[in-house]
Amino acid sequence: MYAIIKNGGKQYKVQEGDILLLDKMSLEPKATVEITEVLAVNAGELKVGAPFVEGAKVTLEVINEGRARKVVIFKKRRRKDSKVKRGFRRDFTRVRITKIAA
């Protein structure tokens, strides 16, 4: 059984037991979260919502929160003496999928 969920403008294909890095939710570890924005569920047969599947929800357990490794963005325009160096670290919440209810 798998589901396709929407979180933070992105879509994820999840199964029970999977671990995901979602956008930061500011929650304590061991907290549970229910996501009702389920786009599709496959439990033997595929149910596709328009836009969401009625009555479907995915239960998540928060593992921890953190920051990803730094991504360095370096732009250089040759022969123009123009350089820009920027860094970015994504804040995330690591969650485990505990239950998919169709």
C-alpha cells in the first residue's frame, strides 16, 4: 500500500515505515501529525482524488528536526568582474510514516 501526499508545495510517494524530510513544522519529537492532503492511495486498486481523496489520511511520527548540509551557490560572469557566492541550509523535520488510512 502506498499513498501520494502533498506537503509544502511538493509531492511525496510514501509507504508505511518510510522516513521523509519535510519542511520544518516546529514540533517536538514523538509528536504525531495527520496529513489529509492525500492525492492518491493504492490499496490493491488506485484511488485518485480530485484534488484530494475523501476520507484518506496519513499519520506521521516526528523523529527530529534539523538543518541540511549547506548548498553553495556560486555565480560568475566571465570577463565582467562579477561574482556572487551564497549559501543555503534547508530546515527540515524528519518524520516516519506510521499509518496510511484509505
